[in-house]
Amino acid sequence: MFRFQSSLNIAALVLIFIALVIPNRISAINASSFLVIPLELLVIGLLFLLPGRVGMAVRWVAAVLLAVGVIFTCADMATFKVFARPFNPLFDGYLLVNGMNLLDGTIGRAGALVIAVLLLFVVLLIVLGAFWILGRVRQLLLVSVRTSAVVLAVGLVLWVLLFFVGSPFAAMKFYQYLSAHTHDMLTTAADMKLFRAQLDKSDDSVRADENVLALLRDKNVLVIFVESYGRTVLDNPEFAPHIRPLLARTSDELAEKGFAVRSGFLTSPTLGGLSWLAHGTAMSGLWIDNQIRYNSLMMSERPTLNRVFNTAGWRTVAVMPAITMDWPEGNYYGYDQIYDAHNFGYAGKPFNWVTMPDQYTLAAFHARELATQSSSATPTPVMAEIALISSHAPWTPIPQLIDWNAVGDGSVFNAQAMSGDSPEEVWKETARIRLQFRLAIEYALETIASYVMNYGDDNMVVLVLGDHQPAPIVTGETGDIKTVNRDVPIHLITRDSALINAVAHWQWSSGMVPAADAPVWPMNELRNKFIEAFSLPED
């Protein structure tokens, strides 16, 4: 029995050690991560030697802090894997809400509630588990208070000596970790105060006269966001040999149809997901890199590019096939019409998470908004913000282009939607994930090109841009969001040479393949640069 109790105590000590030193990024975990002396373990041990209720109070405080650290570490591992940044509860809490909504739609309200209760139970178990583990360690130390005090004091002196000589063995990772998270939350709170003040100021950058967007008058303007279309497809040797020739070939085919193309790069505020932050940034002209900023923007009167078009006489349309629930945020943008997954007439099967293939999205938009213009003597031009989602994970099955005249209500895609390997099969290997991603991007680009070549005319202007880079598992980059590349390609397609001349000062590359040294703008600069380029000077 004594041996069993001793084993439990030692196991508890090992678990605390791991919790105090383990990195918050999976890619950073290696043997050297654990070859350290954690200051926190020595301090906790010394405090545990205090008598009576003081030692018990220390145990509870330490248990809560340890539990918070463990939960944040797990959350960080997830957010670094997907978004290349640490978890921030102030603007990541909505992920739990979105997760609940997703579960509600897939397994029902009862199942979602059961999972929510289980998650709360897991959190409680972590706290109680931390309390129990710390209790075992305290019990181990109290077997011989004097011996424990001497060992811990010697360890503390050794730690101080190692620290002052700059040795990496003297670690206080847990303290630095919690401090960094606290600093991030305080910084976020301060940033939000400044951002709200910025929103309260009038936006003098947008004029409201007849010369605004005058160069685009009577033209249909399509702003097409391509899911996960990032610079990695041009630079990564795993993707570039396939994507660059495709884009070059597309340039030639568009040129044969009379279209000129100019291409550059934008830096997205997000990475790996959260596409709505990119939409908000591009349309509002403000840097929207977290959910709190996005929510504040939605409650503001900041004029979007969509609303500027609307004021100038365009019919503004949103094509959002990923929207499956109420979308009150749509009111902010200033759309006359919002097409979502439920009112777009798609009668086919979904492609896993993807509600409909990109070809159907573009075909349905064209049939509802542009094809009818020919019957009007004075058609109202359309400005559409279109989100294409076939290149969204899990990238299986990959749709295939068909004859545009055969698209119909989308039921023709049913066989495609039921083909291919399951997400579980695809996501077993990183190489397969990247292959499927590349095929999905190829499909999206081919679909856009095919649409423009089949339906484009002298009055169509298309702006194609990526919303963000794909997740690190695809790009292979292991840094955080401050260091990894977040650039996305952007392309302007038109037959009007006057419009090409109007953006000559942008110095974008000719064709669909932006040069390596092509201009890179922060995505929030797009709105104002676009308006300035296509507007006439004030009278």
C-alpha cells in the first residue's frame, strides 16, 4: 500500500512538472522542452510547507491557476494549429457559440446540450484533478518538512544561479505563459476602446457625389472571394508547379476573349479561417482582425464598399452560400438582396460542409441577377459580393466543371457530391490534405475563368481575391500570425482598357500570375484605393 501511495505521489509530481513546462504549440514540443527547472514548482513546493489553512489556501489557488493554464495550453494548441496564433478568450469565445450552432444543426439540440454539459464537466474535472494532484504533492513534501525545505531551497538557489548566468535550464514558462495571456487580454481591451473611438469618427474618405465610381457606371461589378486562396499556392513548391501554369493558361484564354487582367497581393487580417473578418476588412476599409472588432463594426455606420456602390446607383447583392442561419450582420453591409444556402434554389446534395459547388453559385447568381438585364431598356447595374466555398475544408469531394447549360437546379451535381473519399480518410495524412486542397483551388480558379469566358461582356468587371491563407497544416509554416505569410492574390479582370489605365499607378502585374515583387497592400486599403481609382475628381 505504501509503495502504491508513493507511486501516486511521484506520478502527481511528474504531471505537475509537465503542466508547468509543456509548450503551447504542438510543433514546439521536444525533449529539450522538459530539460528545465521550473521556478513555479519550487515556489509551490515551498508554499506547501506552510502550516494549517495557509497551505490549503495555496493548494486551491494553485489548482485554479494550474487548471486555467492547462485549459489555455490546450486551446492554444488548437488555435495555433488552425489560425497560427494563441487563444484569446476575449475574441475567441464565439468559437464555442459557433461550435454549439454547428452541433445543433448536425446532431440536434439535445445532443448539442449533452456535449455542452460534458465540456463543463471536463473543465470541472480538470480543476478537481489539479487540486487532487497538488494534494498528493503536498502530502509527499510533508512526509519530511525539513528535508523538503532543504531540497527546495537548494533547488531555488541553483535556479537563481542558472538564471543569472543566462542558462535555459532556469525556466518560468508557466508564469510567462499566464502573464502573456493576461497582457494579450488587457491589450485587446485597450485596443477595442481605441477602435470604437475610431468608429465614432466620421469617415471623410468616402465622397457622396455623382463622380464617385463614375468610371464604372453601367457596369456589373463582381467582387469574388475565393476561400483559402492564399499566396502559398504560388510560392509553395508543392502547389506552384500546378497553380502557376493554370493561372498563366487562364491569362491567355481570357486575353483571347478580350479580357485584360492585372494582379497583385493583399495581406489578410486572418489565417486559416474566420473569412468574415477578411470580408469586413476589405469592404469597410478598417483592419478587422478579431471578432470583437467585427461585432463593433457591424453596429457602426461606417460605409462599406457595397453601400458606396448602392448610394451611387448600383443594385447591391450578397451571394453567401455558406450562410445557413440568420445573418443579421448582412444589414450592416447595405445589400439589396442576400442569397444564402436556403434561398438560392440549390436542390442538389451538399459536398460535406460545402453547401453547393462554386459553379452552381455563379450560375444561379447569373440567372437571377444578370441574365434578366437584357429584358430591360435601362437595366440597373449590379455590384455583387460573392463568396465561393468549394475550396473550404475538408476538400472532399472535389466538384468537376460541367456544361453551364446543364447546371439547372443543381441536382445534376448529386453524383459528384456522393463521390470521393470521406473527410476521415483524406485527413489521415498531411500529404493527402494538401493534395485535396490544391485540387479544390484549381477547381475554384477554373470555375471563375470558365464563368467569365462564358458570360463575361464589355460591361462586366470582376475582382477576384483570396480571403486568407489556408491553415498551417496546408502551408507548412510553423510561425505565429505575426511572422507567417498572410498574403492573398487579387486579380482585376475587365475588357475596358480605360479601367486598366485607371489602375496603372497600382503597378499590379499583367496577367493572372502576380510577380514576386508585385505590390502588397494591407487588405483594409482596398476599399479606398478602389473608390479613388474609379471615381472622377470632385467638381
